[in-house]
Amino acid sequence: MAEVAHTAWYDQGTVSVTSGSTKISGSNTKWLTAGINPGATFRLNGWPYDYEVASVVSDTEIQLRRPYYGSNVSGAAYTIDRNFQSTLPSDLASRTAAVMGKYENYIDSDLQKITGESAYQIARRLGKTTAATEAAWIDELKAGAEYTEYKNKLAALIADEAGNHNSHYFNASMGLFTDEVSANIRNATFKGLFPGRPFIFSNIPYTYIDENDEEKSSTYSGIMRVADIDYYLRCGDSDLTTHHIVVVPDTPLYNAPMNPTNTTEGGYVGSKMRTKYLRRAEAIFKACFGENHVLKHRILLTTTVTDGKPTAGAWCDSLVDLLNELMVYGSYIHTPANDGVTIPYRYTESKSQLALFRYRPDLIVSSRSWWWLRDVVSVAFFANVNNNGNANYNNASLVGGVRPNSLSAQLSSFVLACRLREGRDILSARIADKCQSPEYSYD
């Protein structure tokens, strides 16, 4: 039957429609008799968008060109605009309907954003799941073959070992240092440990011997970040085989000079910073992480300075020490270089930039306070990181930040390693389900 001209809207009876279906069921409707044709537009009253009619099956059934995406309805009012084919050439009507269809798709997408539906709600509405809760739906997805395949591929890319973990920056809090963290360092999986992850401490009491050899007590509150993983592994005049992480505080622990006077005589090893002032930093790290977790390791340091240049060095035991320019910047800045005659010896095994500063160079200066480095620059100057971010040097007697590595204004590089404790089992199985890591999710 040809469509009746001059009757723009048809709205007799009511309709029922199911979300995700193209079928419209009518009650007391006469769609075929009334001449409703393909290309007409169907709209539920109160909804802001239309659907194109694909075919009219009977007086009580219409098929839409695309599925209905609203809520299930029954006995609802509606309207059909049947003007297209009676007033426009058929080709233009077809093109107009196609354009309207694309427009309606955009409207659908925008409406979903406006309504704030979650992925679970959309899946329910489209009939993609019958799960009663979002948690059940997620479990349903995880049980699927696609999820398992994707998870396994991703797990292979981010394997639990030092190299992969050093290649990723994460900022999610580690909280306190726990036995689980200790075990994951000992077994070399470093699960959950990445450059940038902070340990957060509040009012940790500690006791130390000050520069006057007097016992003092205080508390520490602050953030210590993972700066690198296995940085010193296989280094030293004695082979270091203990797995470890390097940790640095976000801000200086306190302020102190390198020496009482403006001299670099004796190099860094002979400075009052190393012999006196770092005892407090060592006490802070031991209080925060546990004394048996602070790893003694061997580093190469300057012991002699001639005419402002390092001329001798030695391997030394280290628990807490200042950073050098290489660890912070990735290159030497002020350390004396080749003058064309003398080949310099820099006396260091710390030969590369810490991963933390590679990913987040802003953390070098974030506190806007300056802090010491251990590099000898001249007869009177040691290197430092300035409060405005530039690489700098200062008179040894100036009071500057002591920061065991990272962010801005700190001085010492600290290696944290978990040694085996008698009677404690090492965690054996490595669980492949990385969804348990707070910073990494496959959901």
C-alpha cells in the first residue's frame, strides 16, 4: 500500500521493545494498513533520538535498521514520521535516511556518556551479559580465553626481573617496608617494585651519634622512593651478588656542610660529611627499613686531592653515601676533566644515571632546595644540585641538604637489600596473576 500523503505522524496504539533488538511489537497498531514504509523514522516518546524503519512486517511488527539501545519498554507511546518517501525523490530519501542513521549513532554515543553508564551497565543493556553484579561480570570476562591470552602476553612483556622493572615508572604507594617486599627482593622478582614507587613513613623514632659524638634522638616522617633496582649488582672489589633496590628520600633529611672549612683535602672519604654527618642518615634508614635490611656494599671513592683534582681513591664499605653527578644527571658536569695532559681518574663505580631521575628529572629539584653531591670540583668546592635546578658547586663549609638520593635536595645514595634471615622461608611460587598489583591491572 502506498504511503498516505499529508499525514506526517502516525502514533496509534502502543509499542513494546527490548534493548538490543531490532523488532518493534505493536498493540492496536495498523502499520501495514496505514502505509508505513521503509525509510520512515520511529521514536519512543520522551527519547531524544530516532531509528530508521527497515521493513514493515505486519500491522503489529516493524523491523528497525539498527538495534534499539534504550531500556526495555512495554505499552509505550511512540511516533512514526512517514514523510520521507511521499515528499522526496526515492534516491534523496535513501541518502537522507543514511545521514540520519549516522547522526543517530553519534547521538547514542553522546547519550551514553551523558548518562554516565559504566561498561557493565552498557553490557547489561545490550544483552552481552546476564551477570547480576559488576564483580561477577569481571570474573566472567577473566574466565574468557581472550583475557587469558592477553594477560599471558602482557606478563611476558613485563616479566618480574630487574631489567623489566627498571624500564617502567610507577608512583603508587608501597606503604611501609614489609616482609613481603623483603621476600620479593630476595627472590629477585621485585614484584611491585618499580622506580618511583614511594615508601611512606610517619614519626619513625631513631637515635644517632652527632658530629660532636653525642647521642641524640629524633623522629623521621617523609617519603623514600625506589630509585633503581640491582644498580650495584656484580660491582665492587668484592663481587656483590645480593639483589637490592636503591632508595632515596624525596627531600633532604637535614642540612650539613661537607667540611668545617673550605677544603676538599682528603677527598670525599676524608670529609666530615662522610665521617660525621652521614651517621644521622644511616640511623634514619635503619629505623625505617630495619637494620638488617641495609646492605653493606663496596664503592670506589676519592681519597686524595692534588691541585683541586682527585689523584687517588679506594674501595670503601658503604651503607649510606652521597650521590655523584653521574647518578643524578647521567654525565659529569663539574668534576675535573682531561686537560690535554693528565688523564683523569674519577674513582667511581656509579657510572650511570639512576632510573628514577631518567624518568622524572623534575624529582631532582622538586623541593627547590639545594643538596650536596660527593664529587670534588676544586681545592675548596664540592658539587651540588642547586635549588633552581642547575648543576652547581659550593664552598665545602656551606650548610646544604643531605639527601640520600632522588627528588630535590638530598645527598646520599642508599642501597636496600633483604638478606636471608635464619629460619625464614623464601617465598617460592611466583604468582602469574598480576591483577593483584595496585599499579598494574588487566581488568
